[in-house]
Amino acid sequence: MSLQVVVEGAEAESQALGLCDWLGSEDELRGRVRPRRRAPEPGEMGASVELLTVALGSGGAVAVLMQSVCTWLTSRGADVKVTVSAADGRRIELDIRRAADPAAVLREVAEQFPAADERHSES
């Protein structure tokens, strides 16, 4: 499964690159996170990195990803929004307020990605 992670807010490109580094430090995500350039909007000079692609091999990695995003968000001083979405339309939006309750986020992950909960509870 592959997920897209979109970062929005002040300094979205540098925030996305910071999140990419952060996620890459997680054992289960190491080597699976790639920054992608989005196409420039009309009037923009070039593409920017505000999108990450995360290739996940197991359902449990989704829970690791979301827990890590929550921790990263709560350590940010800027107002940033992160949207994690799958190709089939499942998506979870997080900001610092939602990330402050990672248990609620993980419940939403379990609802939208049932295999994530099963694999994560095994560890």
C-alpha cells in the first residue's frame, strides 16, 4: 500500500522536508518515505515539495506513520495541517489540535485501515 502525505500551512515545503526526515528516522518507515514535487500552480515559478509518498509493506506501519505524524505535529510551532490519504479515497486530516490526542487518531486509523490495528496490536 502506498499513502500520500500532504503538508499545508506556513512554509509547507520546509515543513514537508522536515516531516520526511522525521518519518525516515522511524525503523518501520526507514527507506519508505519519498518527497515528491507537486506541479506548480499558475503564476508560480517552479514546483515545490509539499507531498510525501510513503510505501507501506504492512498494515501496522500505518499506525506507526500516524503516531509519528502526531508526535511531529505537536513538536511544531507553526500552524501546519497534514493530510494522509490512500488511492482508494480513505484519508485522515491532522493538525496540532487533533494530534494532541493520538489515541483518537489511532482509533480513526483503526476504523479506516482495519489491518493497521490488527498488526499494531500484535507488536
